[in-house]
Amino acid sequence: MSNAMCVGCAGTRQGVCDMTEGERAAEPESATVANRLDGFRRRIDELDEQIVRLVNLRAECAHQIGQLKESIGMETYQPKREEDVLAHVRDVNTGPLGADAIKRVFEKVIDESRRLEKLTSGGK
């Protein structure tokens, strides 16, 4: 034991630390890890906010497409276009997510876009 104070022991037992040298040495590292985790989590939150904005912008385009399709009596489901979109996002993907993962993500995005188009076009 040492009389040196550490973050966890400051103010306890008149500031006398009962941690071993190894425990005290690891403390700043764990605080650094916690700070780094917090930083990464804040960055993920920021990215998620951007993703939500972009997905909603994409949904607005799908809504407008649905209105156009309805105005000319066109079917909502366009399998060739969906194949093209999926091929495009796979082609522009640089990782670390693999092509199959990107495809699955965009299949969900397309499903929701199609659902919105159908709502817009009265279910056609």
C-alpha cells in the first residue's frame, strides 16, 4: 500500500490509497479507454443522425417517385430498378462491411421505400 492518492481513492480514508501499484497503474489506462469509448459512441450517434437524415431524404424521393408513377398508372414494384440499386451499392462499397451485408441493409431500405410508394399511390 502507498500513501499516494489515485482517482478512485481521493478523499477516502484521508486520501490514503489501498490499491496495489499494479491496480493504480492500470487506473489511468482504464480511464483513457472509457474516454475513448465515449468518443466513439458520440461519433456513432452523430453518424446515426446523418444516416436518419439521409434515409429520410431518400424516402422523400421515393414518395415523389410514387406520385409520378401513380400519375401515369405505373406499377410501384420495378424489379430491374431494384436490381440496379443493389448492384450499385455493392459496387461503391469499400468496406469494412461486406457486399452481402450492404445488400441486406439496402434491401430493407428499398422495402421501406416501396412501402412508402405504395402508400402514396394508393396501394398499386
